[in-house]
Amino acid sequence: MEAIGAGTNSDAATPVSGDLVEWADVILVMEKSHKNKITKKYKELLKDKRLVVLDIPDNYEYMQPELIQLLKTRMPRLVGIRGG
């Protein structure tokens, strides 16, 4: 499973795009507001996609240890993958 990180704001290092939405099998977002932004902008492209809200506040720094721990515990359970 390959992962690409992208942001919902236009100033993100890699903004979410239609191409990325089409490429993805599963889309993970930190907060419900992120889901709402993606759904509003890419509704047609999301028909056969899983869009999962991790319910993690988007106030962590990139690769912050506490964020990594939250992702390790929530992602497998919510996405249905085995933890590694």
C-alpha cells in the first residue's frame, strides 16, 4: 500500500487534487472539516472511494512523535489494515 500526504489548504506542500483523489483507494483525513472540503470539491470523484475521518486534531507538527503514535493506533482499526 503506497501513501501520499496531501493537504486540504491551497498553501499545502502537496495540495489535494482531482488526480490524487482518482488515484487513491482510501482517503484519510484528520478532521471532519477536511472531509467536508474534499467532499464539496471532489464529490463526483469520490463515488467509489473510502473517505475515513481519523478524528485527530490537525494541530501537530509534521512527524511529531505523538501524532505518529495516534496514527499507528487509529489507522489500522479505521481502515481495516493490519498494524505493523
